[in-house]
Amino acid sequence: MAGPIAGFLVAIPALFVGLKLSTVIPVERGFGLQLGEPLIFQLVAWLVVGHLPQGQDILIHPVGLAAWFGLLVTSLNLLPIGQLDGGHVAYALWGPQQRTMAIAIIPILLVLGVIGWSGWFIWVGLASLIGVGHPPVQDPETGLGPTRAWIGRAALAIFILSFAPVPFYVR
């Protein structure tokens, strides 16, 4: 979990700086590719920029864009599928039930691919290639301990905060 936690902890201050350097523009000037907003992005934007009036949008500064991509990569890595870090965390927390969780994620991603971002189809394809289940471990009887279980739950929180159901859309 060191990688996703470190990435998240670097992305948050960068997001604050990037949003502080960003510009609020009228929506009619906005065009092209729009970014989805994970929960943490919405919270930081509200803290830094405040409430946006109807018809206003944020033209994000490159530092904020880098932070947004960091959050995207973190959320993708924390999907509870196979050999992704999220698969490792889910297996550590819930054992063989991780496979059930991963199988449940596949139709969710397919629905998100139909109604939002077609890139989810690629992730479903990758999941079918790498497998959804976690490989067996050498000592399945050894428990996590309270500190590692807390870290696993923190990883779940990071996933929820950084996940954007529709990461990209065109306006």
C-alpha cells in the first residue's frame, strides 16, 4: 500500500496548489475534453475556489491536472481486481471473498462504460487477461493485525475518494 498512499499524499497538496493557480471561466468558453471529479477533487475545489455559480467552470492549471491524473492512476490501481494493489488489499482484508468482489466490479465497470466512459471496457478486458482473483498466498492463516487492517481500510477510503465513475467526457 505504500505506493498508492504515497501517490495520494503527494496528489492532495498538488491539487490544492493547482486549484489555487486555476482560473474560473464561463462555461460557454469551456470546450473539449472535460475531467470527471472524484469526491476528493470536489472537496478541495470547494475549499480552494468556493461555490461556483451556475454557468462557471474551472480551467485547471497544469499542476492541478497532474494531481488529477495522480488521483486517477491511484483509483485505477486500487480496483479490487487480481494483481492490482486493490486486489492485494481486498484479499488481505477479506480473503477468498476478494474474487467475488472483483467479479461484482466487472458488470459495474461495463455499465459505467455504456453510460459514461468507454475506457472502462478496456479495464474489463485487462481484468479478463490478468484474472480477477488473487493468487494463493503462502500462509493464508496469518492475520493482518490491527495496524495493517487499518491501512487496508485507509486504502478503501482512498479508492472511494479518488474514484471518478466517468473520468473523461466531451462537452
